[in-house]
Amino acid sequence: MSNISAYVILIIAVGLGTAANGFAKGAQGFTLFIPSVLTAITIVGCMYTLSLVMKSIPVGITYASFAGLCIIATTIVGIYKFNQMPDVYTIIGLLLIIAGVLIVNLLGKAN
């Protein structure tokens, strides 16, 4: 698999991970059946796609990228879906996460 394909699949994993986070909030501690099932399905799909990515991209870079992008995406979902507005310090932290993901992917050389 090419690196471009791996990064496309990584974005799919981020989407699934973000969806899982949103469904988990809606599951209310896994007390609601449908959101709980959706959480489980999206988590399994997320882990499967991450395993595909790790065939081409080192595990550390894969997971650092996944975690950072999931944090950003989940924050955006929280803003729009749950009306959870981040404060200035949270925004600064999120910008640092974005910088970290960019540094790891554009400048890092793990093999």
C-alpha cells in the first residue's frame, strides 16, 4: 500500500474514531442500546483501519497522527453537536496538537 493510500485510510480511521466518541457520549454510559451498538461498531472499524495503516506507516507515527486528529475532530463535534465551547487555553493546546501532528508527519523520520 502506498503512503497516500495509508493516509487516506488514516483519515477514515479518524472519522470512525470521532464518530465512536460522539456515539459514546450519546450512549449515556452504555445505557442506551442503539448508541452503544454504534459505538462498538465504529470502534471496531476504527481499529481495523488503523491496523491497515500500520502496514505502511510506523505505529508511533500512525497513532500520534490518529490521536491528535481525533482530538481536534472530536472537539469540533463537541462544539457543533453538544454546544461545548473551548476556552482560550484549550484552543492554544489544540493548536499545539496540530503543530505536533504536522511536525511528526512532515519532519519526523521513524522507520
